[in-house]
Amino acid sequence: MYNEKVMDHFMNPRNVGEIENADGVGQVGNVKCGDIMKMYLKIEDGVIVDVKFKTFGCGSAIATSSIATEMIKGKTVEEAVKLTNKAVVEALEGLPAQKVHCSVLAEQAVKAALYDYAQKNNITIKGLEDFKPVEDVHEHHDEDDEDEE
Amino acid sequence: MYNEKVMDHFMNPRNVGEIENADGVGQVGNVKCGDIMKMYLKIEDGVIVDVKFKTFGCGSAIATSSIATEMIKGKTVEEAVKLTNKAVVEALEGLPAQKVHCSVLAEQAVKAALYDYAQKNNITIKGLEDFKPVEDVHEHHDEDDEDEE
Amino acid sequence: MNRKVYLDYSATTPMKKEVLEEMMPYFSEKFGNASSIHSFGREAKKALDIARDKIAKAIGADFKEIFFTSGGSEADNWAIKGVAFANRDKGNHIITSKIEHHAVLHVCEYLEKHGFEVTYLDVDEYGVVDLEQLKNSITDKTILISIMFVNNEIGTIQPIKEIAKIAKERGVYFHTDAVQALGNVPIDVNDLGVDLMNFSAHKIYGPKGVGALYIRKGVKIHPHIHGGAQERKKRAGTENIPGIVGFAKAVELAVENLDSHIEHVRKLRDRLIDGVLKNIDYVRLNGHPENRHPGNANFCFEFIEGESLLLSLDMVGIAGSSGSACTSGSLDPSHVLMAIGLSHEIAHGSLRLTVGDFTTEEDIDYTIQQLVKIVDRLRQMSPLYEK
Amino acid sequence: MNRKVYLDYSATTPMKKEVLEEMMPYFSEKFGNASSIHSFGREAKKALDIARDKIAKAIGADFKEIFFTSGGSEADNWAIKGVAFANRDKGNHIITSKIEHHAVLHVCEYLEKHGFEVTYLDVDEYGVVDLEQLKNSITDKTILISIMFVNNEIGTIQPIKEIAKIAKERGVYFHTDAVQALGNVPIDVNDLGVDLMNFSAHKIYGPKGVGALYIRKGVKIHPHIHGGAQERKKRAGTENIPGIVGFAKAVELAVENLDSHIEHVRKLRDRLIDGVLKNIDYVRLNGHPENRHPGNANFCFEFIEGESLLLSLDMVGIAGSSGSACTSGSLDPSHVLMAIGLSHEIAHGSLRLTVGDFTTEEDIDYTIQQLVKIVDRLRQMSPLYEK
Ligand SMILES: Cc1ncc(COP(=O)(O)O)c(C=O)c1O
Ligand SMILES: Cc1ncc(COP(=O)(O)O)c(C=O)c1O
Ligand code: FES
Ligand code: FES
């Protein structure tokens, strides 16, 4: 179901944990849907010097959180905000079709944390002007549903 | 499907053939249904001294004709007219449910031949006063048909 | 009597050794449920995917267009009921032929009781459907045409490509029952242009209880069994992995060996037909003289009745059939033989002998020799026969 | 990591050696079509009759009341659609429960789109249906009650006998899905008083792709697959003889060994439950404390999510399930856990471990030990967990 890279990030997730007094904290997803991702950023001079996450969710949610932290660590805020779920999926060398949405959660978590950082520091980050995390990223139906009866 | 006795009468039918100048000839069944039984009787002093048959039909039709000839040979006309399909089935030690009607054909063939004898000799045989052979003995539906839809 | 000659390959076939070998690991070792996410489940899912892919490739279809069923009959039911009910808003008219398998005909009769109208096309003396009648039967209420590829009794092959063309021109779905075609004629769903096509594994040396329905992408059809998400939510039920794996292997073998199989059975079948026609009087070969299933021979022997013929053959170890296996419960003569215009009395004397991969020349010669004797014996007993 | 521990016996089971042995002759030697009248066919028919008889006897039914299908899902579909449409003139109301298998629920939803009304009964915190609500739901339009015998997720056993009594008093047909019950609880159709009951072979160490529907004599039901005359004209299709023979053997073994099986799995299952509850915090056992499937354990681990738990278990060779196998394609939490009143977040952390005949004590101890580690690890990662 998942490829080796995904399983590696799932079994050995990078950057799990919390950052005390983080400069930006973002949480997305909701318990009802069975996934919550929480992202902590330490930002110095516009550069993400540290990042940690905690995730309640499926294997893909954990793997995408893990790789997303790796992808933004050391990057500038401007670079990090450009992280797309597509890039996350590519970095993981693919996800099953019904699990692609989990990568959206990771993208959203990063953005939410950056937005929190922007709010706290009273700045605006290009691309995050009117950020609002999506509540439920799941498509609760699949491709074939429409022709079911 | 058929028991040994039936198979024996089917494979080695007794009294197959025709009787020239028979005293009574009866034919029942019809080609449409796939069975015709023709029975020839030689009767002397009210006793069936010889009997032959020809049958176009299923295995059970052939076996019942065969055993029916055995059962009436040497019998008086009065005894022969009492031959029932039930007796034929019993003599054969049973027939599959959907094949019981074939024995009716055998009974009818005997009766038809006796009736012909009576007609030719201007006599009436008790039990055959208003004989009329059934045209089609098959039930073309089975027990479960009614609750099909 | 010890000799056994099986000449009923159109009723069912023995499973090939290679098929069983392919299935064996999936009974007790790789036994997982293909819907489970653990390693046992993934192993099963992988086998399922590979099987589906093999079958898709074998008929030129896409992986997603193959749906597994429990056999040919279920697939016929699904194709016809599924399309009928899903397209009820577009019309209520279905066209089929008089010589379809009962799994098609009885579904059509069922639909007639549920507001559908069905046209049963005539066939000519060889069992070929009348394309003009087909064209003239299509109305703006017609939603489905269902015509079988190869007839199971008389072996006649229908002009599927032409029918598909007519259906397409008129915007009508076209289903063909290819249960007897698979492994006996080349099949490519795109070349043929069909929308739905069904198969059964046990007719091609595969396992009983497995079949498939090809559904062209975009065809509007209702799911058949509601429940779990199997078969893209269209046909619920834990997948029969060993059966499906065996089916795929059987299809693979059938496609790989198509030419040699056809050559083998046709040669023996022709030897049988020649031998019978040469040595027995008052016999008729039913079905198309050329355009027919390579292993199928269907005769009518005048003056005798089918069951007694079959029984007699069985007594000398020869397994044949009168019409299709499924109708042997019935006492009516074959609807196919009636449709090609035979009289009742002749139709009653029918015998189908179907040759397969394990048939030998000796089997054929033995059969001819026995048939000559048996037919004569039964005719001697028949009140209809006058020498 | 080489150790493999299969704890998903409710999803499917490996076939037992004895079952395969029983099936083997029917693949390539005794391969006839049971509808054929020749010796090959009669041999198949005989095997079919014996199998039907064994299964009938095992549940106290009559030979003629057993109908073979391709599995549990097909039988559920047939039972419910077949009775619904055949009794449409008497009423259009069906009663079922909120915790049925999808093969029942999705059929009911389908029927709702076709003019039927369905009442979905609530269950209590243990998953037991509310008999008062059942009684109050019956109207003069009610034609069918369908309540499962043993739940596939949480293992709860329903008061089938009482439900049957209520149904009978009110003149309503009663169907029970006994797929998880067969082989795990004693079953006698007359003692229970049910009208329809269905089974699946692959849940009891038999082959996949075979099941049966018990239909009490006199029950009005439509045929399910139209076509040949098989299964008393109610379910067409060449019979899967090897599968059916294997199914019968599996049933025979299940009934013969019922007590020892129950004892074996219950002991191990209880060891598992005890171990988990003793060694892990914030865990909940779902389902009825006593009245449950002897091999079923269903837990909710707070603060973690089911799929990551399953994956982690899989990485150490342990096969479990979150809810039923068929729903693993879906991302919604189990409808059964929602019905017993769990909140979404707790329902998401569910794990079903089902013990079977081949499970050992070592398997259980290994599983407990691994679970402790995995749950801790996932909780350390969870934003919801505060030590
Ligand atoms: C309670 C219940 N009903 C029905 C089914 C469906 O059975 P099958 O997989 O044989 O279609 C299952 C198992 O999947 C089940 O657990
Ligand atoms: C043309 C045709 N269609 C359908 C079927 C039914 O297939 P199955 O026996 O697999 O249900 C058969 C064989 O019985 C057949 O010959
Ligand atoms: S994040 Fe919801 S399923 Fe993966
Ligand atoms: S006489 Fe008609 S079937 Fe036997």
C-alpha cells in the first residue's frame, strides 16, 4: 500500500516533538475526521531553524508531516510558504490515490504555523494574506460513487 | 439418475418389435413432446399370449414400455387393464420424480392397445368403456415454478 | 466398460494442471483478504491486481474495466439488469435473440415483468441473427442489445463486429455473452467495439464459480451486489483469490495457445462430423457450416430421442449433451433448435458433442463406432423408423 | 522481522488441510457439470447433494432449504432484495439495525431508493439491539426484519431467538446474517426460529467465493440469478463443486469441533484482552463483555488513530484490522462504533484482533508486548496525548 520511503518516514519520523516557546504553531485537521497535525516552528532572521510536529492520524499523515518538516527546515519563510502538497507527495515518491489528501494536511499545517508566526509578529507573508486552513481535507467519497445507486 | 433395474430394461428392453396382424395395437404420446409408444398385442381366448412394443422416447419411456410388456404377457385382458403406472414404477423400483409421467405413457399404451382390441371385436372391457388416451403426459413445469418470478 | 470419452467441453472442462498449480498457494498460505491492509491482505490484493491485469490485456481492455463475478450466469444477469435499470430513464426497450443462453433469456423475461419491452430477434437456419431485423427493431426507446458471441448449443458465431457498429451508430449499449467464445475465437474488445462482455472460467480449463464482466469505461450500469467496496463498489463480497488467480492463468493459457487449440479441436471435430455423416443416415448437422465454435458438433438423428441417445452413449463411457447442460432438467426441446426452424420431432433427437484439448483421435473413432451402433439400435426400437 | 501473527480471522481464514483434501478430486478428475446427465455430471451432482445435505444437517435444516451462493454478501443481497420484492404487495417496510454488515446496510439503502422504508434500530453501548424499539417499529407494512447474529466488528451476539419470536408473532419474515456466527455459536434454525440465514465458507476455514442462504420452506422470495435450473431455479450458474464440497467439509469440521474451538479461541482471546487492559492505559474494550464472539477482541486506544496502529503492527508481523476489512477502503470511522455511542476521536483509534484455530499463546504474548510499545510510540507522536 505505501512505498518504502513513506514507510520509512512513518516508522522513523523525523522531527517529532514540540518546541517550547515556538515562534509559530499551527494545528490543522480535526478529531472528527481522525487527523490532527500540529507544527511548531523556531524562526530566526526569517529562516526556519527548527521544526517539530505531532500528528494524530493515518500512516500517510505521519509520513507527510515528517517529510514536510525536513523540507522546510533551514528554508526561509518565503521558501517554506511555497511548499505544496504535490511537492510533499513527490518527495515521498508517491502516495495511494485515496491518501493524497493527507499531504494537503501537511501543507496546511506548515502554512498555519507560518501564519501564526506572521500574526504574532504583525507581518504579512506573501501567499498567506488571507489564510484559512481547510477543515476537512477528506473526500469522503471515492471516484466511483457517482455511478453507484 | 436411473436405478439399475431401469437401466437394465433400457439397455436390454424385453419384447421390442412389432406383431404382424396383431389383435390390438395402441399408440400414445406425440412427436411434439418427444415420446411415442406403440404396443402390439396377440390375444387368444382373452389371454395376452404375445406383446411387443416400439418406443420413441426417453430412457424411462423405453424402460417402462419394456417392463409393462413383461407385466401383461400371459395375463388376461381383465388383469391387463388393471395395470397402473404406479405398479410399473414399483416394478422398476422407482423412477426420478420428473420421470414418473413416462410410466403413465406405458399404462396408456397398454390400455390403448386393449381398447383397439375391444373395438375390433366389438366388445367392451370393464374400465375401458370410454377410454381416451391423454395427449401429453408431461408436466412442462416443475414444482418450483410457481414461486419463480 | 472402462473407456471414458468426455465430449462435453462446452458444459464444463477439467481444470488444467498449470491452473491448479497457480491456485495452490492461495488456499492456505497466501490466504489473506484482499481488503485488509496488512501483509496478508496486500499479498492477496497483489495477486488480484495481477490477475485482473492479465485478463484485461488478454482482451485488449483496461485494468479498470474488468469486474470479477461468480461465473457466466451472474455476469449475464448483472450486464442486462444493471444496464436496464441504470438507463431506465432513457428507454425501456431491449433487443436480444431467440437463441441466447437462459441466463440472458430468463433475465429478459424477468425484465418484461418489470416494465421493459424485449425484442427477440430471429435467426436463420444456421443460427445467425438477422441484421436487417436488428436495425429495424431499434427505436428511440432501445437502451441495450444483447447478442451472444458463440452459441453454446450449435456453435454458431455471430457477426459481433457488425452488430457493435449498428449499436454504436444508434447510441445503444451492446452486450455480448462471450462465455463460449473466449479461448475459441480471437477477442479484442476495441476491435469488436462491444460495451459489455462476459466470461466464465470453467469453460476454459479454469475453476468453477468464477467469471468476469468487461464493462467499457463510461457505461452506465448499476452495481450488482451491494456491500463492501470490492470491485470498485460494483460487486461486493470477499474476492475469491484462488479462483481469480486460476481464471487468469486459464485465460493466459487460452490466449497463448489459441491457434494450436483451435487447430487441435477443429481437426478432431471435423473428423467426428465426417465420420458421423458418412456412417449414419438421416442425420443433420446443426449450426453454421463454417462460422462455428471449433470444437462444436451438433447433430439431429431422426426417429430417435435425445435422452435415450445420451444414456446409451453414457453406458459405453461417452459423455455428450443434448443442448445445454442447464436445460437437461427440462423436457422441452431446445429453444435454439426450434429457433433455427427444426420441427419438434427432429429437435428431440439432438446430440451435442464438444471436443476439447484432451480429446484424442482414438476418442473420436471410438465415438463414431459406438454412435453407429447406438443409433441403429434405438431406431430399431422406434415406431417412427421404417427401413 | 520474520514472525507472522495473524489475528484477523474474522476477515478471512486459511483453508484447513482437510478442506483442501476434500476439494482436490473435483478440480480435474471429477470435474463434471452437475447438470449433465452423463457419469461425469452425476458424479458432480452426487457430491453436490452430499454437501447440501451435510450443511442442512449441521444447522437442523432440510436439504431443500439450503441454496448455494458465491459468498456471504451475495446471500445477504438475495435474502433482503429477494424477500422485499417478492412481498412488495404486502408492504414496503423493513427493519434492520445500525450495526449490520455493509452487505445488509447498502442493500437497505438501495431499497430505500426503490420505494421501501427502512427502520435502522439503535443498539445499546454493548451493541445489543433494543427489543422494545423493535416491537414498536413493526407496522402492518413491515415485511422483513434483518438483524445479524454476531457482529463482525465488536463480536456482540444478538438475542436472535427473541427476535425470531417477535417476528413470528407479528407475521414478519426474519433474516439473520450468520456469517460470523457459524462455527462460533451453536446454530439450529428451528430452535432459533429464523426464516432466512446466510453463511460464508471462507470465514470458517473453507474456500473463498462460496456461501449459502438458508430459506425456510414456504418463504416467498424471488430468484436471485436467472438462467439455468440450478439451485431449484432460484440461483442459476454452473455450481462451484470443489468450493461447495470444501464448504461442506468446513461446516462439518466447525460443527464437530465447536466446543473445542470455542474453548481454544476464548482462552487466547481472554489472555489478549487481559494483557492489553492490564498493560495499556486509556484503552476501552468494545462490544459485550460476555455475549460475544469467542475469538473477538475490539479495542479503542485513545489519542491514536487506527491505520497507523495497524501499519505499525504490520511492521512487526501482526495482522489486525480496524473494523471490518471491507471498510478499510473508507476513511470514515466505523458505523458500528458510532452506533454504540463512541465519539469520533475514540472510534478512530479502534483495533480489531480476532483469534482463530491456529493462534498460539506465544502469538498472544508477542502481540501484547508489541502493542504496548507501539501504542506508546504513537501516543508520543500524538498532539492529543498529554502524559
Ligand atoms: C457479518 C458479515 N456478513 C457478510 C459478510 C460478507 O461475506 P463475504 O465476504 O463472503 O461476501 C461478512 C464478511 O465479510 C461478514 O462479516
Ligand atoms: C453461452 C453461455 N452463457 C452463460 C453460461 C453460464 O455460465 P456459468 O455456468 O459460469 O454461470 C454458459 C454456460 O453454462 C454459456 O454457455
Ligand atoms: S490524513 Fe486522513 S486519512 Fe490520512
Ligand atoms: S416419456 Fe417423456 S420424458 Fe419420458
